[in-house]
Amino acid sequence: MENQEQLEKHLQEIQAWEKDHKDLWFWEKLGRIPFKILDKMTPSFLQNKIALLVDELGSYVQSGGKYLINEQAMMQKIRSTSSLQHIFDISDIGQMPLEDMIALSDKLQEERVKLATVQGASTGIGGIFTLAIDIPFILGMALKTLQEIAIIHGYDPNDKMERIFIVKCLQFTSADIVGKEAILKELSSMHDTNHASENMVSQLQGWQEVFFTYRDQLGWKKLFQMIPIAGMIFGAYANKGMMQDVSETGIMLYRKRRIVEKLNTLNQ
């Protein structure tokens, strides 16, 4: 197992990553423009379908809905690759060496980025109409990926607080400077028993806020995806970038939690 010096080194790397991400590229603020066009040009029946998908995603925080994954398949993958001999449930995974968690996370990120790239290219063929469908699809993929990252680090997405943590990871990737700092502060106290979980729930302000924030943030990247055929290239690029950001955020924030817990155990 890791010693305190090794854990603190990993923690410093994550803290440097957090500092680096407390910034907002100017061009991200232009994200709303293509979606104003999208809202005007998309037929009402398609907008209604997207609204239903958003409402469906909203149930994720409360119950997981259809987006709550079956953890058994993920646990089997972890058992087959981990150096830890006895893994019977998700809580046992937290005892894995950190290097095993890093290796599993990196492999998962690579797989999901490839899948998102293919998805973006395929939906780019149809231009503006397939773009409207691509957004909820990629958000669903992000939810699944973050749940798998949670399990890799020994946290159970069946727990409502973990689902809230996952939504906060999504918000972090698209937040501005002030928002990122606020989210990091919220996450640092989220599992402190001295803080009421209801406060975190109220701060989410509904899944639709997350959806529209993400939609706007992706706007400038997907502007050219609205062009049929040529949109394949831009769709692949946009989805690849989004999945890289989402998985990286989940990996770093979950890894930080696990490192802090390991350090606390060593210091007891």
C-alpha cells in the first residue's frame, strides 16, 4: 500500500490540476450563439422530445432512473485486473492500491473518449437535427462514465449523495471561475457529517440547469456540427473534448477523495 509521502505527492498533483482549471477561456462565453439558432430552427416536435429526455435525466438525482448502472459488470472488471485479492462489494474497492485505481481510470477514459468520438461523427452527418439528439445522448454517456469512475474508487452510485457528487462533477467542467471555486468548496464539505445533505441538494437547482449550462458551454464547439456531412469532423472533435473533460474531472475529484481518506486512515 501507499505511504503518506506517495499519497501527498498524488494529492499535490490534483491540487495543481484544480488550480489550473479555475479559469475560463474567453471563447467559451460565445457558446450560447449557435443554440439560439438551434431553438429557432428546430421543429417543435423535436424540441418536445428533447424536453422529455431532459425530464428523464432529472430523475437521475432522485432515483438513478434508467441511467443508474449495474455495478456488477464493473466490479467483475475490477476483480480481474486489481492486485487486491478479496473484493466482495464496492466498499472493498476502496482498499485497492491507488496505482490500480489510476490504471483502471485511464483505461476507462480512453474507451469512453473513443466511443464519444464515434458518436459525435455519426450524429454530425445529419447536421442540426441530429445535433439536437446528440446532446442528451452524450450527457447520458457522461453519467455512465462518472458512475464507473465512482465505483473504481470505491464509491457506490446507488447512494443519492454520490449521484449529487456526479452532477457536481458535470457542473464543474462547464462552470466559470467563480463557479469552479464554489463547487470545489461544496465538494470538500459534502461528505462532512457536520453539514446537512439537504443544502447540497438545494444547490443543484434541478437537472435542467445542468443540462442547459452544458448545452451552452458546448455551443461554440458544435457550431459547425450543424453543417450536414462536414459536421462529422466537428461533432467528433466536440464529443471527444467533452468526454475527456468529464472523465478527467471525475477521475481527479474522486481520486482526491480517496487519497484524503487514505491519508486520514494513516494518521489515525
